[in-house]
Amino acid sequence: MSKYVEDLKRKRDDENKSSSTKTKKSTSSATTLSSSSASRIEQLRAQ
């Protein structure tokens, strides 16, 4: 579980670095992050 969170943080950092040049990608990546965290919460509830 914690490894999954670390992967998410690493992916977010990578997207932040690339999004500094592409603001449009930054907004879309933020949407993806929120939706992925929502699905992660649903998985926790299912357990």
C-alpha cells in the first residue's frame, strides 16, 4: 500500500516538472490525480 502511494507521489513530481512548461497538461494531470485518489479510496472502502 505504501509503495503504491510512493509511486503516486513520484508520478506527481514527474508531472509537476514537465507541467512547469505545459500548464494545460498540469490541469489535466491534477484531474487524473484526484480521480485516481478517489478510486483508491473506493478500493479501501471495498476492503
